[in-house]
Amino acid sequence: MGFITKLKLWGSKMADEMLAYETVKTVRVHDRCLGAFRFSVMLALGIWIIINFATVEYLHLKKEVPTATATAKLIGEQNHASQIPDYCGQDGKKCVNWKGGLIRFPQGELNALTVSTSVCPEKSAERFDDTCKYVNGIENWKIQIDHRYQASGYLDETGKAKYSSTGKEMYGELHDEDGKVIKKFTEGEDVVLTIGELLQAAGVKLDEDLRQRGLQLKASFRYEKLHRPFQTSTTKWFLKIRKYNADSNALVQFRQTIFQPDTSSPDVNFETLEGCSKVFMRQSIHIDFEFGGKIGRFDWRTCIDNILLQLVTLGLIVVILDSFLTYFPWTSKNFFNIKYEVADFDVAQHIATRGKCECPRIERPLEREARLKEKREIKKKQLEAKEYGVQPVQTHNYPQHQTHYV
């Protein structure tokens, strides 16, 4: 048989398979082992979906990431160590006993706090020498953090004040690096912490080396308002302190310039201004505040969409099992034959005759394959006869097998 003839036969078969239309059919397979496996998997997955839906992912809630701001201030004027620390020397002359207004620099930071651990003249900025001084008892100083969050989207939609609150109005917790609770704050309590508690939460020990170099910390506020179905809860906040994973030998320094006015003249002399200034460097603990979290509220559309998505997940079990039985070598042949039924339904013919045509008979895939194989053999012989100019052989018309259903 020529190449063109083979190509035509192959193209006819491929077109028949690729352009076939499949519709849904349910086959009930009586196999207790298979049924028990499907039931147990669906039950386990269903329980997991319910738990995950209601208590882990809170899929019935519409969620928003809040925005927030924070300011910090030092409390008190004398929070130095009661006894002279070792780093201050025996006579304490290696330290300065600054008040709160001098310890903090720069002043008035938003979402940040910087306190000095040591000071040096500008000439000693790179090397800590005898001209430098430690700040006495910096870890004993208390700071008050005033923070506020707002879920702008929910606040605009509902106008309810519960989507905006201050830290004092909420329950909160300070966590360490491992998530362990170090301190709790009740509603109505100011957020007051010592610098030592912040360092403890970050897992940092303030030794002389860190006092000379300074360090940088990140304070992460996470706001959370998530609740189970048919429940409500107030917003909570959680604070976690981390040390920046930067170069451990880097200096955290701030340059401060103090101007001494020239009392000899009432006017400002810009030419001599540089000579009236004193510069010194502050090694500091710098804390950046960042914010995140999830604020949720019940939303019907979100809830229904996620329920439908979970039902699709359950339906995948049937798809997986069907695919296994359809393509596994030992089950594919018979399972495919009982799952599918085929028919030569000519849509164009039905439309042309307005439905007044014979109803096509339904066949099993194996029956149809046998019938089409016989038909292809006949067509093959006819094409060969036409190609070589030979009279076609008379074929017998065998009666078609009917499919009966009980």
C-alpha cells in the first residue's frame, strides 16, 4: 500500500478521535476495597478542609493588611545603674550620666528610636579610645511605645471604629526569636518596656564591644483580628524584635554638631561659624518599627467562593481514582470499556432534518473499535484496488451486533 493511502487512513482515524465529543456518565463500580479507599480519603480530606477552613486559614473571612505608625519616648530622667558597672571603671569616669533628653538622638523620629550607648570625639570615631565615654545603664532606661493601626478598606466600607485602634486599647504580647512570650499587655495598659527587655527579645547581650559599635534592631508589630465562624474577637498585636543580619562589625554611628554662639557680636558671622562648632560621634542602638498582620471580617462572597473551591478539591479524588483505573495497565482495558459509551451522532444531519432522523445506536468502545476496524479494512482494500486498477473484492455484510441493556 502506498504512502498516500496510509496517510489518509491515519488522518481519518486521528480526526475521528480528536474531534469526538465527550459527555458525563456515571458508572457505579461494586468494589468494596475501592469504595472503602475512596470513602476514607474523602473523609480525611473533608475533616482537614473543615479544620483548615475555620481555624487555620480562616477562609470565611475577607482579609486586609493594616497600616500603622509608632512613636517612642524615654520615660524618666534618671534611670542609670544603681551601682557602677564594670565598663564604667572603678571610679565611674569612663561613663557619662546623661538624662533622657541627651540619650536620645536624633529626636522626634517616626517609626524609629535611637539611643546612644557611647560617645566619642570626631577624631576617635573609628577607634574607641580614652577620650570616648559609655552611657551609664542604657539598658535600664524605659521607653513607651505609642502605636496605632488602621484597616483603611474596612473603615471606608463600614465606618466602624473597631477597624482602627491604639495599642493601649488592645491586648498585646512581646515575643522572643523563638516565639516565646516574654511580656503581656492587657487592654488599657501602656506599652512600656526597658531597652534591656528589647535586647533580651532579640537575643542580644549588650557587652562592651556592642556598646562601642552600636547595633541595629527591627521591631515588627503584627496585628491580628481573625476568628472562627459564628464568633467575634477584638484586635490583638504581637511584637517581635530581631537583629539585622548585616555586617556584625559595622558601626552604627550618628554625627552630632553643637554650635557655640559668638557672644562678642550680636550678629551671626557665617565665615566663622565653622570655628564655633563642636562635633562628636554617637554609637547607638537604632530600632526600626515595621508593621504587618491580617485583619478579617466575615464576607459572604469570600466564604461561598472558598467553599466551592474546597468542593472542587474533594472532586479531584474521583478524578485521580478514575485516571488511575483508566491508565493502569491491568485495569485500563475493561474499566475504559464500562466507563465510556460511544455513538456516531451527526449534529449536522440532525439539524438539517430537524431531528427527523434515526437515533444512533450506543456501543461499547470495544464494539465500536471492532466495527470501525472492519470498515477501515474494507476502505483499505477499496483504495488499493483503485490505486492499482484492480476490481474490488466482494465483501460480506455481516449483521451488526445490537447492545441490550437490562
